[in-house]
Amino acid sequence: MKKLIIKIGIYAILMLICFELVVRVFNLQEEHPVFIINDLNVKTYAPNQKGYYVTGNRRMNFAEYNINNQGFNSYKAFQPTKNKFNVAIIGDSFIEGLHQNYYNSIGKKIENYFKDRVDVFQLGHSGYDLADQFNLIEAYKDDFETIDLIVIYLKFENDIQRDHYTPDYYWINSQYFTFSKIKKQIKLFAYLESIGCLDHLRDLRTRFQAHTPQSKKMKVSDTMNKNYLTNFKILTKTYNFDKKKTVFLLDQSKTYSGFLNYCDSLDYKYIDFGKAMKASKQPTTLIYDMHWNNHGRKIISDAVIKYIQSQNLLQ
């Protein structure tokens, strides 16, 4: 019996080693670039990183990323000049674009359409909300003086839950938690987590640490919507919102009507991409992930292109 247990243990170790080698050889694990709070108090990635972002349990999505000097996933540095019409697109992971090769991003699609007349700068980071976005604009205000159009991707129910900016040091420190360190060394763990195999263990740990049952996701109520709208009013006042050159990118069908009415009353502009997404006969998101696929990003870029044309911004 003792020999049997020893043999089982040896075989188990050998199998784990084999699985680890398979994950490493085929690059199946999900890896994020290192992120920081930079000298301007902005949450970004550590500058000048390159690599591949993997999504799905069979590497369903494999995309190359390129972190520029300012810490954003892009094919160019954020250095607008006065020689061209400059567009800045700001948002969370949907704009960040780790799920798409950096050289085939939303911004690149817009540039390809307008050829050499337009420069597009993508300033996206996973988890960004409106407070993060306004803080970013304020931190780089000298550069934004040269920007002609600011496009802010906004999900109303997620992005206006606070009325001020505070740096998320917990998010930064989470990279150095024990399990995060283990994932960096043992790629099999990173792979298992990315496909959801460790979700139950993580939830169990969270409940144990909190000593309370895990709460269910709250449904957004009318009261919450009104609170979010109040937060929006505070943020736009705090950061001197420039409505002349800023437009929100949103899905109108999923946005609180009170917010849209408020924007209309103050002539705050927004681009609705929801109708085009819904009308599409092709899938607009990835198979294993709800982020936009290449077709979805084409719809987004087309929406921005149509807005630029409809407003005669290049004349």
C-alpha cells in the first residue's frame, strides 16, 4: 500500500511537470503586463513592455501587445502634434485592446480610413472608470491641449460609481500577493485560473476572509442611477469638462435615460454604437470573452469615423 501511494505521488508529480511544460511550450497561460501608478498619479502599465495576451482554454485568442512610453497598449507614443487632426480614445479594457493585436486596434482602423490626415491615440487601461479617465486628461493636460477630439468610452452602470479619483493601490499591490507570485513561476496555475478552474477556491477564500456569505450581484435601481448621475455632475464640474471637443462613446439602449436627457440638455455629445452592434449579422465579441472581436472593433471605429464626418471636424 505504501509503495502504491509513493508511485501515485511520483506519477502525479510527473504529470504536473508534463502539463507545466505543455502550457509553457504552447504559451497557454494568461499573462498581464505589469501595471503601476506613475509619477503623474495615473494608473498605467509599466512602460515599454511587449508580449502576448492569451484568452480561452485552447488559446482561442492570442494577441500581441506593445506598451508604449506612457504605459498604454499602442503602436505609437502619446505625442500629439499640430500637424494633424488628433483624436484621443479613452476607456477601460475594451479600449485598451489587449484582446486584439496592437497594430490592428480601433485607433489604427480609424487612421487607415483617413490615411495621413488623422492621428489616433488610444489611452485605455483595464478597470478605468470616468474618474480615472478625467484624472488622466488632467494629468496630461498639456498634451490634451493639442488633442482635437476626445472620445470617452462610457458604461453608465459601471463607470460612474464614484465622484472623485483615488489611486487604486490595492490593484497595484495585488500583483505581489502570494498567489500572484506563484502564478508567475508556475504557469499551469495561471492557465487553470484563466479558464475558471480555481474560481471556487478563490470564492471560498474570499468568503472565509470576509466571514460573510458572498453577496449576489445587485440590480441597478433607479436610486442608484440617480446617484451615478449625481457623481457624473460632480466629476464634470471638478475637472472642468470640455464639452466642445469631448464625446462619449456608449450603447444608448443600455444607458440610463435620465443621463441621456441630462446630456442632451447641456449639449453633451455622445456616439451610440449599440444599434450597429445589434444589427450586425456577424458575432461582435470573442467566443470565450465578451470583449469586442475584430468585427466589433470595426463597428466601433466606423461609429467614430461617421461622427467625425458628420461634425465636419476635418474641414
